[in-house]
Amino acid sequence: MAVDSAVKAFGGRAVLKAASFWAREGQITTLLGRNGSGKTTLLRIAVGEVRAETGAVRFLSKVYERPRLAVLARGGLYYLEERAHLPRTFKVKTQLEMIRRAHGGRSLDEVAARLGLDGLLDKRDYELSGGESKRAALAGAVIRAPMCLLADEPFAGLAPKDQETIGRVLRELAAEGVAIVTTGHDVSPLLRTADEVIWCVAGTTHVLGRPEEARAHPQFVREYLGWHDRIVGRRSAGDE
């Protein structure tokens, strides 16, 4: 999966001027940038929810002028939106079993164990905490066993324990060969799980390399990360 040189404006305001990203097999790429820098817009262009003025979307060696999520999903793409959650109609177990029967993939017991959902399967989404709901939504993706996972803000608003669980599962998926792209502002968990960092700024994208290279990039530190976060990140890295 890749988006090349996307251009997009909303209401006459250019959000993306020439922005790109890609998902590599067995790796996690994270898009970082301020609010309004176009991170989510790039993902939405990739799945066809937003149409770029110019640019190309590539998936499985095909170029799509007008990508549609339903078509891409049949090829193995899964889009996990920031506010994604399971429907409230049925219990978590029923929802996940419906996904498994419809699309195949992994067993419910395996996925529930990986995401700590064993004691939550008989609840409905509205009975779950924010972190539990996010883990249940991710379980839907894991059951599908996608080739490519686009996860918008997977750590947003979550307790450290939930962030740790989700980060671990994302790393496990990458180790199994899944190509993953994440976005967000939760710098510590995003950089802990990432293999590559792309900075979204001024309507464009800049490849910063590995997380340690991003933390050492002077302009990125100065304009986005901040010296405090850089120091905290180094201490955290040293503790692991």
C-alpha cells in the first residue's frame, strides 16, 4: 500500500501539497505531525473516503484513481479508524464470531487471549471502557488477518496498560508479515512500536528513518517533538 504525491485542499485551504506514505511488509510506519497536518487525510485518501486532487494510490501492484475500501478490503486491507468500535447490537463474542465466519482468519479464542478480552466477551461495546473498546475493535482487525493495516490514532486516550497491549499486538502482527501504518500524537507508544517515522509538516512528508533517528533530527525535535519529549524518550529507551 502506498499513496504517492497526494494533493488535497478543503475549502480553499491546502492540507496536502505533495504528501506520500507507504506500508512495508513486516514493518510499522508511523505518521507524526501536528493537528491539521494531514495524517488522517492521507489514510482516508488511501481507502477512498477522500479523493485527492492529484496523486496515486497503489495496492498489490495496482494503481487506483478512485480507490474504494470495499475493493481494497477484499485484497487484504483493513482500516481501523480513530473512533472505531464494534457495533452495540450484539455481545463482543457474537460480533467477533460474525467477522470470523464472514471473512475467515484467526480463531476467536486466540485473538481474545492476545488482546486480553477473555473476560469481556459477554459484554456489549457500550459496557466497555475506552481501552477495552479499542482492544475489541482491534480484535476485529486481527481476526481478519489482513495483509495491510492502517490504524489511525490507535493509542489515543488510552491508559498505559491498554497502550502496552495494543503496541504488543501491533508488533506481533508486523512480525507475522503484516504491513502496518499508524498515526497519532502519543509519541512514546508510537515510537516504541515503529520501524520507520514519516513527519507530516507544511503539507508534505519527510522520511526521518528509524525512531532513534527521528529523535535525533534537530528540526523535528525543535518544531514537533520538543526537547523534553526527546529526553523522556531517551530515558524510556534506556529503561527497556
